[in-house]
Amino acid sequence: MRFIVSSSELLMHLQMVSKVIGNRNSLPILDNFLFNLRKDEVLTVTTSDLETTLTTEIEDLSIVEGEGNIAIEAKRLLEILRLLPEQPLTFEINEENLDAIIFSENGEFSIAAYPPEDFPLPPEVDKEKGVELVLDANLFLNGINTTLFATGNDELRPVMNGIFIEFFPEYMNFVSSDAHKLVRYRRNDAKTGIEKSFILPNKPSSLLKSFLSKEDNVSLKFDDKNAIFSIGNRKLVCRLQEGEYPAYNNVIPLENPNKMVIERMDFLNSLKRVHAFSNEITSLVELELDKDQIKVSAKDVDYNVSAYENLSCEYSNEKIKIGFKGSYLTEILQNLKSADINFELSDPNRAALLFPYVNENENEDVLMLIMPMMIDV
């Protein structure tokens, strides 16, 4: 088979799908791109790590001859394309003897190729048990952007290592937690009419975040084992995380009489400055709320350093002091997008809630939770 393609166009597609390729693949064939040239003169490129498969289609080809499949070495091909200026490249591939030659304006490259039948097939969604939905891609992107940072990375608790996605007849939830912090992103305009859920692992979540478009719709098919996301000329197939997600609603406190409103960036910048003086191991930062003021403080007795800052806020309840891991609180404040935030808690031993003072989108409901740390009162 033979075809001509723009070097920059090919590089753009290959860089996207190459994110699936692992550093230590269990099968050597997974270090390759699977090229499939179809009768309709469309080139499909696929990568896989056995758990996740990503496919893209390239339609801007010229002088297409023949059809077929071949696996081509990914690392070397990417190195060639990154160093070439924009130009048409001619691919001539002989599937029988596994010859793959790339002709550029100034030379040619003979690159390693392998039998396509060694490349694993992606899993299928059960036609009888599967569910099909079409969702707004911007909605899905916002759900991933808001929750991905709070997912776990613990081999002993794999169900936490992904985003828990819940579909209800009248709304949709994206939930993540690492047991120290929790995020729930709800969309009240996602009326799917079903009641289903699945856990989307971290890797496919990150991949979707990298190429979801705000303008497109995303077509979703899933059963209890696999999910297929189709967006334009891209398709991602992944195995879902098995297991039951923890009952996260049980850890969200309902009665929180101590309520504060504060400017988010002022709070975040103060926290960053003070956090630099905390103990490297505990990362403990203390917050003291009292009469329209919050004191942010930290210390490291091992190095005899300390810092505190006082900030203005809206708070009129009793004086209260609570401690948090500074790095976790920083992450939460960085991922809340409103100018002002609500900060609510009941007592120093229970989780605190943070959420936007005003949601940018009236259909959004964003809630973030952080567990406290013990402090010397």
C-alpha cells in the first residue's frame, strides 16, 4: 500500500495517540502504531496498552494506493517527524515482507514494521447489557477537569484510582477522592433518563481531558466492564475499574454552623506563602477563624521557623481553630474557579466543605471536602 500525508498533520495525530503507549509494555507489539489504510482512503492509527486503546483517523491523504494493516515502530517514527519541517511524506509499505519506507523531500527512511495480527483487538461493549448516550463534550470535560486532581493512586484501593461517574434521570455526578480530599461535581442539565454508574480509571480520564473539544458531542457506550468514547475522528476504548465505589455521601457533613466567605486568590496566595514554613513531613497549616478574620499559620520546630498572616473574611460565629495538610488545601483552592468561596465546618475533628460562592454555570453544583489534621490546641 502507498499514500502521501502531511508531516505536521501526521505528527499531530501520532503525538495524541502515543500517550497510550506505556514505558514498560508487557507485549513488544504495544510499542508500535497500528496503521490501517481503508478503501475509503482514510488512515486509522491505533495504540494500546491492553487496558486502554486510542484510535484516530486521518482523512487528508493523497495518491492513495491499496489498503491494509501494518504495525510501525512508534518511537523512531515520532523522532523522525519531530525533526522534519512541514512537507509531504510518501509511505510505501509491503505487508508481505514487512517493508516500510518513508520518502521525504531530501531522503528516505526504512523503519521497522511488524505483523498487524500481533496487535491486540480492543474489547467490545455487550450489545444487550450496554448503554448508549450522547453527551455534551464541554460538560464531560468540565467534570473531568474539576475532579481528576482528587483521585487516588493507591494499589491497595484501586476503586479510588479513577473518577466515579453516576447517571441519574435528572442529573449527573462526577466524584473523586483519595480518602483525604473529595470532590463532587454535579450537572443538573445532564438528564440522561437512566440510573447507572461506572469508575473511569485515571489514565483514560487524563487522555479524554487532553483531546475533548468544547464544541463537539461525545458518544458513549458502556457496560459493566468497558467503555467506548467517540469524539469526532477519535475513539477511546478502555476497561472500567472493577469494584464498588465507597459510599461517599456518608462522609459529607450535613450540619456545618461555622460558615466563612473569603476571596479565593487572597486565601490561596497567603496559604502558599505560609505553607513554605510548615514541616516537610506533616505539611500542617493551621486556620483560626474569628470575627471577620482568619489567621493562617505554620511552623517547623525542627528548623525553628514559623509564619502567619491575617486575612479579612466574612465570619461571625464562634472562634474555631482547625488544621489541614497544606498541599491538599492548596490543590482544592487551585481547582475552585470562583472569585469568592464558601468554607464551612462543624468542629475541628470533622471534614470541612469548600464550594463556590457563586457557580459560573447555574446548572453546576461543585462541592469539595478536605479532612482535618490533629493540632496542638
